[in-house]
Amino acid sequence: MRAVRLPDRSGPPRARDTWSGPAFDACTAPPLDTLKAWRDASPYGALGVYTSGSQRGCGQPRLTAEWVRQVRALGWRFLPVHVGLQAPCADPGHKPKRIDPGKAVDQGREEADEAARSLRALGFAKGSPVYLDIEAYPLRDPACGQAVVDFTLGWTAGLHAAGYRSGFYSSLDSGIADLAAAARAGGSPMPDALWYARWDGQADTDGSGALAPDLWTFHQRVHQYHGNVEETFGGATLTVDRNHVDGPTAR
């Protein structure tokens, strides 16, 4: 992995809220009544919300600043997620827009600007994180992995300049592996937190035997450990992914 170092004059802003506990994410922002029922009856204290990006998988008819305000008032914490350009070598699937390796840094900065605008519009204060969603991609393509890394460095520098913290979500076997290799090589600025997908059923952030214990260790991890689970609490049902958080959240 080639070491790329970008200017990061602002550096990461101070985290507004670091939290540990169970979280879920759902494709679309849930109804307020459901979140009230779940707040009272479920073990969850935070939820992942797809706040921006041109390749989100679901519509967001309820996602407004007022919805965020009311959900916050119920006591929930947030994990904002941005779904934009994907790895050049990924299966097109439902997300056909790809990173251009020759423009990856600039594209990352552009998507950071978009994500920051959405955070501001929804009422998330400076210092909040937003997690870049890069879906799984093949490992045996160094140029593809380098494009993802370059894009993520641009994303991180752009968010820091806007006053927000940078997060990165991906499979432990692809995007996370490439980011870890880039960190070892001295690439910067690295994301402030990693959200890794490894559906092993383990509600922890120990790295599932693949993320070294000396990387992203200071309350900088989220683990998605089970996916597409239907759960019911307080009479309200959602299909969710299960996560364990030990890292920055937004409030």
C-alpha cells in the first residue's frame, strides 16, 4: 500500500460524544413511535442513520431536522452514515457509481462536503462523526484498494476542515484491511473511527482476530456483528443490523 499524506491543518475536532453499548442500523429512519417503544424496551442506545449520499439503499421520508430533534429528546445517540461512490472493483449491484482512481482524493473531499452539509441541515453539531460506507470489494486488486484509501484520506481531510469527525465503514476483509495497511505505511489523515462488518455474532470491538489491537484503540471502533435481523420491542418491529459501539456518536 502506497503511503499518501495529505495536508490536514484543522486536524480532528474534539469528539462531542464517545459512547459504549449496543446499537442498530436500519435502511430507513424509523418512525418516532417505534423509536419511543424501543427506547423503553430494547437494549439499544444508538442507531445508525443514512444521512447523505447518492447511493443510499432506501428513501428517507422521515429524516428531517425535526425528526432528529425528537429522537435526540428520547435519549438516542446517532451514528450518521454517508453512502456515496464505491470501490472501482466492487460488484456494481445497486450501487453503480464508482471512485475514479485518478481523482479519488478530490472525490473524497467532495463527498465530505456533501456529508457535512447534510449534518448541518439535520442539526448535528460540529465534532459529530459521519461514517463513510464502502461496501465489500475483492481483495486482489492493489490499484482498487489504493483508490479506496486515497478517497478516504480526502474524505477525512474534508470533514476535518468542515469541523466534523471522520468515520469509515466497510468489511473487515476489504476496506478495513486496506485502511489498516495504509495506516501501517504512514498514510494520513486516517479516519477517526472504524466501523467494521464481521457477522460473527460477537458483540464486542476486539477486532474479530483481524484488526490489530494497536490500531484505532482509544474508543474508535464500532462492530457490526449480525445483519438483517427482525426484532420486536414494545410491540414495534424493525429489520436491523446489530452493532456494538465503543466510539464516537452524534447527539
